[in-house]
Amino acid sequence: MKAVRLHKIGGPEDLVFEDVDPPQPAAGEVLVRVRAAAFNHRDVFITQGLYPKIALPRILGSDGAGEAQGREVLVDPLLGWGPDERIWRPDATILGMPRDGTFAQFVSVPQQNVHPKPPHLSFQEAAALPLAGVTAYRALFTRGELREGETLLITGVGGGVQTFALLFAVAAGARVLVTSASDEKLERAAAMGAHAGFNYRTDPEWHKAIRAHAPIDIAIDSAGGEAFARALTIVRPGGRVVTYGGTHGEAAIKLFPVFWNQIDVRGSSMGSPADFAAMLRFVQAHEIRPAIDRVYPLEEAAAAAARMNQAAQFGKIVLDVPS
Amino acid sequence: MKAVRLHKIGGPEDLVFEDVDPPQPAAGEVLVRVRAAAFNHRDVFITQGLYPKIALPRILGSDGAGEAQGREVLVDPLLGWGPDERIWRPDATILGMPRDGTFAQFVSVPQQNVHPKPPHLSFQEAAALPLAGVTAYRALFTRGELREGETLLITGVGGGVQTFALLFAVAAGARVLVTSASDEKLERAAAMGAHAGFNYRTDPEWHKAIRAHAPIDIAIDSAGGEAFARALTIVRPGGRVVTYGGTHGEAAIKLFPVFWNQIDVRGSSMGSPADFAAMLRFVQAHEIRPAIDRVYPLEEAAAAAARMNQAAQFGKIVLDVPS
């Protein structure tokens, strides 16, 4: 079968489109004929060696939709979460490393990770959903406890998780504010229902503008650094800040607003099987369509990864898999 | 009446023992004959001008126990918390600034702030309880959700809140680890039920020693800075870190352990009327006796404040009020 494998650590350019043997499903597993896959930052980080447990060569890809057992399906990429809703087991993994992933014509996954594709979605749209969708769902609802009528701040809109968070929060009846370094991304977010946008490149005092604009009940952030530190000073007393990533590493935070305003900071990562099932029900009930940035053919995976590595995208970068 | 007033911003030495007119209770207020009062860091910070809304001259003191309406009572120092358990109203204040406090023979407080003194406590012990007790109670139980059998880390044991947290957590059936820069304080904590102590002055890698010792379910910290940052790396996945102060200001934190381990950081400050009532029930049910560092006569309030300012104490510093 055709597949995209990583043979050595280096960068997006080290993704190789080639012929490999199709996987042999083990007991309890299902062979999925992949019709579309999608990129996550995780895939790029893996090409750069920024992930634990890297084994090579390996087919990358956590997100996929296709056909299995006569049905149209998509795949929950979280393997072995375990019984505790709060945390995954130490040996839990994500499809696409160390186990072969979805950037291929076939992928083998445990039966319980295969879900019916929401009928309103194409394969490409469904492939855009899994990892970013469940991460956004857990951050917003399971961990963030977002409620109708609340005001949400999403920092650095543009990536997959942020665009799902925007779509989900608008569907849930929240008022959504977004930040970005790009006016074009702010306009696209507005078209998807964002109430207001703030350009942190052109307005260094963006946190003050947001504070003046509206009391913020909850902020979700994966930038870390100054964006996270400022989010703590922006949310209202009793508010929540959900962190689901830290691209910029350390954050120098002031503790006074955290304890004085009785703020919650909630770390969130990926999502449990229950989160995944709830996310699918939510997407179906609200007929949510993922924001797709571009679709590349599978053989151009390296070019797609390079685009992701430049953070130029708005929404998900999808791979069309030849049948 | 005799009272201790602050006439100008400067430091603990500016507390003046003098004669003043006794307070006239307004409608809905009760005149309490104070038998004992106690210091909080807040009082020292006020002498140094480190608090908002300072009006002078003013009788300081948030903690007091005495007699009112023929009963032995203690006073809840939080005035006007409001209806939301999560946060106080913006106009809520604490007894002792801007309103005259307990460092006097009489104090006038709203009726609903007067509670029966737990019968197993002396006036001096009861006076030690209010602000530090309710702060510890809320941080541990309301915000921290400490449960029996869990392992708790208290950073920088010695102050009033930390010693109450230790007493309360041991009574609740938790296993308690403490840190301090003083072996003597660690020994006193052990005598009060702490399971293990770690000297952060003699062991710069104390966080590693704690990680190796036991999985920590919850940490509570008011030091901020490095202690707070390390607490985030010490608690187990799914664990909680409660921050109720930030003596050392900013903290440089790593976000990775927060989101990857799905940790909660919960800011906590003071306590609501419901917290105060629950704290009194808990103290009574477990017959908890506050750790008292020293008792000074009211006229030596300046010396007592100086001791507090040096952080030399273990437990509460109490003032005996002449009748």
C-alpha cells in the first residue's frame, strides 16, 4: 500500500511517500481503509525529534477517516486511556507513534477506537476532527466547564484546536473573543462567529483592550509564555484558564491575581474515550463542519507538514488518500 | 478604652498603644468585649503600606475572641462577602482596615459575624483561629477538595495558615509532608502529626526528594516563586496545587507538567461565611487546638508585630487584652 513514513529525525522534509506492506490486524483490531487523514502539530514535532518514544521507520498520522466493516468511520487516536477520566494511564499512546498511523491506505486500530462517521461530514471533514476536536472538547467542556452565555477568550486562533474551540463554543451559546497576530485570521474567526478579535502584534496592550471590552469567564490557551501569563490577569474573579499546550515554554506569572481572584488554572491534554464520544454527539447535534485550511494529496505530505510548521494555516491541513 | 492604633505608614514600630473612645455599634451590630486578639501577616503589611484602602489612624486586628450578649464568642473577620461562594463582592472588607479592628478592649461588628466560641478553646486559642483558620479551611477543603487518605504537601510550614492546614489535614486523615528552612520547625510539625519534613535550605533538590518519597495528591503554597513552580512538578497527574498567597511575587513556571499531567491550580483567599461556619464545626468536632507561638500583652503589639515580620514564629502570635 501507499504510505508516508518517517525514516530519520530531521524535519517535515523527511517524510517519505513510499510503498509498504499493509498492516495485519491483531485480535480485537479492525483494518480501516483510510480515505482521508489530517495533520497535527504533533506530527511535525515528531519529525523534529521533539516527542518521546520515537521508533523508526514509522507511518505518522493520528487523524483518519475511511471505511471499515462496511461502514463509514473515523478513528479515536487515543490508545489505552484507562479507567480514570481525569488522567490517562502512563502507557497510553496516540496513533501515529510509536504505533503506525493514518498516513497510509490502511491502518489497523483497536475495535473500540472505531466510531461511525457523522453523516453530515465528508471523509476529509471527518478526518480533520479527531485529535484537535477531542482536545478542544475536553479543554472547553470537560475541564473548562464552559456554559451557555459565558464569554470565552481563545488565544492565538488559527490552529486546529483553536478553530474547533471557536466552532464548539459558538454552538454552545458562548460569546467568543480571539487573539491572533494576523488580521486575516481574525477576519476568518469573525466569519465563524467570533464576537471580537484582537491583534497582539499591532496592539502590545491587547490584554488591556480585552479587559476593557468584557469580563472574561474563561480563557483557553496553548501558547504559554506571555499569553498565558496575561490570561491570568484578564479573567474575572472566579474565572478559569485552561492550558492545553505551551509552545513558548516557561511563563513568568504573577500569583496575586490567581489567589486574590480565586482563579482556577486547569491543565488539559487530549481527551478520554468518553470525551471523544461526547464530542462526536456534539458535532452531530450541531452539524459542525471543521475549518479546513488546505487539502493535499497523500504524496505531498512533506509539503503539508512544512505549511503546518510555518503556522500559516487557519484550520486543519488534510491529506487526501488515494483509494 | 485601650487600643493599638496605626497613625502613619512605616512598619511594626508605628503601632501605638493608647486610649481611644470605645466604638458605638450601629444598627445590626454587636459590641464585643475583646479578651484576646491575634496577628496576621496582613497587619504587618498594613503597617508597611502594602494594602489597599488604608485610612489612618485606625485600630488594626482581624482576629478576636471575647464576650458579647452574655456569651463567649469569636468573630468572623470577613465583612460583606456576598452571595457567591466562589468570590467575595468587590466591596467586601476585612476587620481591622479600613474598619477598626480587634486590637482594643472593644470592637463593634455585624451581628452575623459573631459566632459562639468553641467550648474546648480558651480565649487566646479562639482568637488565634479566625482568619488563618478560615483561610486554611477554604484552601484545603473548599478549593483543594482534600480527602481522607490523600497525601498533602504544605510548603514553608510555620505561619498561622500552614499550621492550621497541618492540624486540619491530619484530623481529616491525610498524610502530610511539609517543607521549611528550619529543622526546628520541621520537628515541631512532626510533633503535630506531619509524616515527613524536608529542609529546603539544606537540600536544594528538595522537590526531587519529595517526588521520590510519595506521590503527592495536593500541594498548598503561599510562598510563590520557586516553591510554587516546583509544586507544579511534584504533584501527581490529575493532582491539585492550591495557591493562597505569593510572598515572593512572580513565579517562572513550566506549563508542560500542568497540561500534560492535567493538573489543577486553584487560587484561594480568605473564606466565605459558609467556610467559616464549616471551619468552626470541624474545629469543634476534632477538638483542634491552634498552635500558638507566643502571647504578648496588648501594649506590646509593636514587639509582637516585629516578631511576625521576621517570620520567626511557629503558629499564631496572640495578644492578651486587659479587661
